[in-house]
Amino acid sequence: MGKKKRTVPPQAQELPGEESAMTPKPKSGEETYRGAGKLQDKVALITGGDSGIGRAVAIAYAREGADLVIVYLKEHKDAKETQRLVEAEGRRCLLIAGDIGDEGICQRMVKETIRQMGRLDILVNNAAEQHVQESITKITRRQLEKTFRTNIFSMFYLTKAALKFLKKGSAIICTTSVTAYRGSPQLLDYSASKGAIVSFIRSLAIQLAEKEIRVNGVAPGPIWTPLIPATFPKEKVSTFGADVPMARPGQPEEVAPSYVFLASNDSSYMTGHVLHPDGGGFVTS
């Protein structure tokens, strides 16, 4: 095979990465997404909502009439920008910083949502972290535990805390990954956590069906978010997305409509499913 084509300029950041430092900036839908009132006056909590896919979902939800709670770790500049974009749509936006790998913090986040917003209708478990390691022997206990705490334990913690407030017709949406299906030798613990999320989605969907709370997921492929330059070496970043059939990375604005669909009545007869905006990566795995 020939050399992969460059898709973005080479660049690197430290984890967790900031959208404001990326070149080019990800497209979040400010110029393209048009709402239709599908989530009018609902309240959605989005983890990792400060940037990337989370920001694009927040913008789309705001344009559909929802108020937002944006949960993030420490990327205050990015979070403030997401808040500005949401409030520009005339919707409320609450920012809550904290480590979602801590159950007590997750409980406080939900309590603060109810205290300030009065309700919770949509929970988007989206935040994740990943660390490149060439061999399983290089994955430390600390890295393994931290990856799973952020990527899947947090979904248990937040869902448990939110469940007493979610009513009939509410939606839970979890972000998994194409790596859950095709694997990734350099992201072994990340891929394993994303596979666990698929099982979490399917099992929780069955458990909550009686309550008429739907649980679905989205498995993005190579999407241009801060996690990419914060994870991979510069040269690998420069060819990011070149190996899928569409031969380019996707933009957050191309993923956000999946989250709108799964949160709205358009998907009222769907639970336990995963959507695949991945440039064709799933079908070639």
C-alpha cells in the first residue's frame, strides 16, 4: 500500500486536549444545523460537552429547544465557548467541572442539575479518554483503572444518580466507538471499555424498557476532536481518518444529528441500538 494521504496538519497537544488549539478547528454545526423544535424545553446533561462531539450535540440540542448542562474535566476555555454558543440560541447552559470517574462527583452533578434546571430528560454519556500503548505489557494498573473509570464506570454512576429523575419518554444515549467492533491494537484498554459500553447499552435498554426510558448509543469512527492531537504522534494525526472508505476524518457536526434522533420522538420505537457515523469504517472491519 502507498503512503497515507495527509488529512490535517501535523499537531500535538497534552491530554485531555483543547479545541481552541486545533488546526483546523472542528466543525460543530454553528453554520449548518437547523433545528425544528424536536427537544423543546427538555433538559439534557452532556458529559464531555465542552468540545468535539459533545459541543456539536449541545449546539444541535439548543437549536432543537433544549436547555443544557455541560459536564467537563478542566477545559474551562472550551466550556465557556460552548456555553456562549448555546446561550446565543436563547437556551440556558449550566457548566459543571469535575472528574466523572468519581461516583460522589457524579451524584453532585445530577443534584446540581435538578437544583438549577428543575428536571432532567436526556442523559448523554459521552466523555472518554484514551492512551496509546504498543503492548498490553505497557498498560499500567493506573492507566487501566483510569480509562475504565472515565469511559464506563461514569456511565453507571451518572445513570444511577439520574434514574430517580428520568421519566417516561426520557432518553439515555451513550458514546461507544468503532473500535468496539473492529478493535485497535494501540488502544487496547480504550477499545475494551468501548465494547463494555455496547453491552451496557443493550442490557440497560432491556432493564428500563418497562419504565419507557430508551437507551441507545452512537459509535463514531475517526472524528476530528481534541482527543486526537492529544493522543497520537504528530505524523499519525496528519493522516487521521485516511484509512476509512470515505478517506477523511468526520466532523462533530456530522455526528450530532444521530444524538438528536436518539433523543427525540423520531426514534420512539428504538432502544438498545447503536448508530454508526464512521465513514464506512464499521462495514470494512
